[in-house]
Amino acid sequence: MTIGRALDTDPIEEARRQWVAHGWGEAADGMAAVTSIARAHQIVLQRIDTVLRPLDLTFARYEILTLLSFTRQGSLPMTKMGALLQVHPTSVTSAVDRLEGQGLVERLPHPSDRRAVLASITSEGRARALAATHALNGQVFEQLGITEHQISQLRTVLRALRANAGDF
Amino acid sequence: MTIGRALDTDPIEEARRQWVAHGWGEAADGMAAVTSIARAHQIVLQRIDTVLRPLDLTFARYEILTLLSFTRQGSLPMTKMGALLQVHPTSVTSAVDRLEGQGLVERLPHPSDRRAVLASITSEGRARALAATHALNGQVFEQLGITEHQISQLRTVLRALRANAGDF
DNA sequence: GCCAAGAACATTGATATCCTAATATCTGTC
DNA sequence: GACAGATATTAGGATATCAATGTTCTTGGC
């Protein structure tokens, strides 16, 4: 389950020291920041997967289910979901394939655009999404192990990074 | 190349509002933080992949190559690399498979432990790692689009999260 | 000291995801 | 009516995880 045993020193700080020692000091902090993001992503995703496994969901499928549950009609065009969740169209297709096979979502023809496909959440899908949200709230989102102030800082800094990348 | 068109509102803030509206205010900030990490990871990884593609490397393989180049002998046991890079043994195996096929790394028997395998960087591997590092430093790590102070905050907060997860 | 039981190391196979590239269909405009 | 653009899908390559396997090492009872 756990990937690596606890190390005596922070491996990212160690890499940063190597950067400085090689004369790449200008990039050292940025390298450490990027590596930290990658590792943090791995950590939280592992926790999420552990919580969602009993519910037969992955994070990608959970996001789609929850997004649909927030809409009035309970349905959205595939492209629209990809734009809101910022994932590739192919990822939406395969995730909806899976959700449809589980009976949590169904594909409907778009009423006015014959190219488009609507993904529509089923009542079973709604129930599953709600159960998953409660589990994730209690076991992951409220248990990050950092202070509220740090969570706030994290959101602010990453919002700047996302805005700079052209997200919104 | 780009995944989604620029949106008028931050989708993560939008999700956070939904959380509050549903009475899940306790978990809203944590949810927003986790989602921000996931999106930030996607953004930086995409940039890294773009820079590394002409060099025929991925980030996973680049990390292994760079780690090996930092050692005295230029070689490490597979397990040791997995521990330092915090990835699964299977990931190390498949990455070294590819690097070996590219002639950037070779497998050697461990001198004292017949179970273990040493991955050893070749001179071509060293050259490739150096070129990749220069490209990443200039085009990614020094161009994150956030201030030095924000980079520092990010490192501090994520170090706390990683420490809490038992990384070191 | 010897040997059996358990642990560690690396690999393979299976499954899921994301990304790229290419394709078929449909829309809307010039 | 032709043609560029949008929509969704398929196919292929890469990575990560889990589960299971075959070796080899290490340790603890005797």
C-alpha cells in the first residue's frame, strides 16, 4: 500500500541541494516546488482512491458524477464536461463509458445538435455520488494534516499558477 | 495541446461554492485545495512533457536518469531508487526497461546481493540528463509564473503535507 | 552451527488513466 | 453547395497501481 518507507531526510530538499551544488541555483526553488506538487498529488490521489475503491469509483469518474449532480437537468454535453473539469475529450469518453456500464450515467442524444451527446446521471448515480462525497469529505478533505491557514495559502498560490496557465 | 478553453470563472471556486451551498462548508476548503493540487500537477506535467519530448524522455525516466547522475558510481539498486523517488517497484522496472532500450542505462548484477539489480547510467545517459535539466530549468522551473515568495510558501506547505503523510 | 520460516528484491500480468493522433459525423458559414 | 470548425470516438503509447510469482537473503528456534 505505502510506496516508500519513511526516509531520514526529505528527498526533495536533497535534490534541491544537488541543484545548488551544480550551479543551478536559479532554478532550484522552482524544481523543488514542481517536485513537491507531483508528490503531493500522488499522496492525495492515493488517499482518494482508497476511500473510493469500496464504492467502485475513481476520482475521474467521481468528478463527472458530482458535476452532473450539480446541474438542474442532471445532464451535460460531453464537451462541456471536459471544459469544466479540464480534462481531455478522450478521458471524458472513457470515463462515461465506464459509468454507463455501471448504470450510474446514461448517454442521451442532444436535442438540437446531432453531433453532441448528453451524459445524464441516473438516480443510482446520484446516490453513489452523495455517498462518495460524504466519505471523501470526512476522510480526505477534512484530514489533510495541514492548518487552515496553510490550506488557504495553498489555494491562493495555486490559483495564481492556474490563472497564469490560462485556466480562467 | 491545450485542454480546455479559458473559462470566465474559476471552476474550482465554482465547485467550492457548491460545497458550501450543500452544507459541506467544513470540507470546502480542503476539497478546493486537493482539486487545485490535481490541476497544478496536470499543468506542470504537461509543460514538462512538452520540453522533454524532443529529448525522447518522460518525467519518470528523467528523474531516474538525474538521480543516477548524482551518485558517485552512477549506479543504484532498483529498490533504492524507488525509495528515493517514492515510486512503486513496478514503475522503476518499466522505466528502467525503457531507458535500457534507449541505451541510457544498463542493468548490472549487484556485487553482494544476488537478488538485487543495479541500474547504471551510461555516458550517453549522462549527456541526455544534462541536456534535459538545462531545458527544464530554463523553460519550466524558472518560468512557473508565480513569485519567489509564493514558491517558498508552496514548498513550505507541501513539505508539511508530505511530512504528515509519513514521507520523511 | 543448521535449517525452516519469514522477509526482501525484482519481475510479470492485468487493469485504469491520461495523452496524442487520426477518423467519421455533423454544423454553420461564405 | 463547398468547406472550415466542432463533436465524439477509436486506436496506440506511456505511466501507475495491485496482485501474484520466483529467487535470494536473513533471522530465530533448536
